[in-house]
Amino acid sequence: MALQLGDIAPDFEQDSTEGTLKLHEWADGKWVVLFSHPKDFTPVCTTELGTVAKLKPEFDKRNVKVVALSVDDVDSHKKWAGDIEETQSTKLNFPILADPDRKVASLYGMIHPKANDTLTVRSVFVIDPNKKVRATFTYPASTGRNFQELLRLIDSLQLTDSHSVATPADWKDGDDVVIVPSLQDPDVLAKKFPKGFKAVRPWLRLTPQPNK
Ligand code: BEZ
């Protein structure tokens, strides 16, 4: 069965551009983004890896470690890294897993046979410090992912954990957020949301983003 939200992210040991990587140990109590690429030396993947390398300070700020995966071997990844560096004007600053035996791809359901029998689709897994899968999304090989959206998603997950709020459609950092419906105690509401809130409906309550 496919991995579902709330599942523990399966642990594995696999070779990478930064040596053997054991996922749970490597996570080191941080958030993890694990994202797959169909193949080395492909144009869309190359732009994605360059984009993520440039965003490293944004992931660091959020306490997130990033690891990519492609089904080719480490030698191929290392050669590809040189091309990424030259064409995207950035150094790779996170590991790429080598998965020629499809061990990790199978564990995480990254191969969708009706799309392609042997190559991974563009899967993303956001894993929290308790090793739980908190979000996933999947794009086809032909569409590069929006990594600003990934950062927005992480911001939303972290706000939910820290402040019991949810984020509405098209929310951006700094916009009003939604108080989760399970919070009803007036004393708790007053304590958690000292700036107050607007009840558009009893079940639709907006409040200024609490960590701003
Ligand atoms: C790419 O990364 O450009 C790509 C990979 C596989 C199929 C199509 C595009």
C-alpha cells in the first residue's frame, strides 16, 4: 500500500554522493525533504537540483535537511553534479541517493508503472522530526516542481505544530491564518491568540499569523 500521511517514513541505508546514508540517523532530529528525479543528465531535473541548492539557506532556516534521489549510480551522479554546477551556477550542497537497485524507490512508491516502468516520477515526501510523513506530492517527469510552494507547505506544517492554526487557500507568510476548529475553550483562545480573532462563522475564525 502507498505511504500515507502519518506513517513513519521507512528507514533505509543507501549509497549517496556524500557516502552511505541511513535516513533516520542522517535526519538527526530535523525535518527532511526526500524528493525523487527520473534520471541523471535530464534537463528538468538539472534545473530542479540547481534551484534547491540555491534555496539551501531557506531550508536551513526551517530546520530542514534535503536529500534527492535518482536511479543512477554514484559515479553518474558525481559527473552530473559537475554539469549542474556549470549550467545552474551553483554547487550541489545536499546528497543525491543512488538507487540503481530501486530499493528506496520501491519503499516509497516512487515508481508509477503506468507512467514509466523503471524510472521514478517526481515524488516529494516531507518528514517531520518524529519521522512521520507529513505531506507528499507527485508530479510527472515533464513538469518541474515549484520549490517556493514546498517552502510554503513546510511553513504551514510548522505553524500548525507550533500555534494550532491552519492556513487558508493561497496563504502566504504574514497573511491571516485559521484557528483549528478543535480549539473552543475561550481561556485557551485568549491565551493562544492575544491579538484576537474574527469569527466570520463560528467554525471559520481568522487570526493574525501568531509568530509575526
Ligand atoms: C527531465 O528531467 O528533463 C526529464 C526527465 C524524464 C522525462 C522527461 C524530462
